[in-house]
Amino acid sequence: MIDFKIIGYQRVGNALRMLASTHPEVIEDTLGEWAQDIRHELKSMPYPPKRPNQKYIRTGRLANSWNVKKDKPGQVSIQNSARGDRGQFY
């Protein structure tokens, strides 16, 4: 059985950050799950209401282009690769 008693949470937070930086494999699974959850939230955000006289046709390209990339152990990037018709990023 493990028992925790936190006496100065600043020191605990610093120790956890140090553990994550020196042993990234400890947080790998948790970080990956968190990043996927954020990706899902970004993907499911509703579009704002259509503006009067709006000619732009919503394709869903922006929402469907979110992805999670593992940069190195313990580090991920949440990216969007959507490009417009002329090749520029949204």
C-alpha cells in the first residue's frame, strides 16, 4: 500500500516536472491520451453560425485535419495540416 502526504505542493509539482523531464517514458501513455482527447475536442468544435451573404462553403477540412505527432519521448505536438485551395495553411 502506498500512502501520500503532500506538505508543500510547489515542491511536489517541481519534483513531478523533474521526473517527467528525466524519465519521459513514465508519462508517455498519459500524455498520449491527453493529446488525443484535445484533438477530439478540437475536431468536434461546432462552426460558428453562417454570416449573412456568406459565399464560403464549409467543407470540414479544418476540423478533419487535426492530428497528434509524437516529437520525442514525453513530447507531443497537436497540429493542423489543413490547407486552402491555393496551398496556404488556414
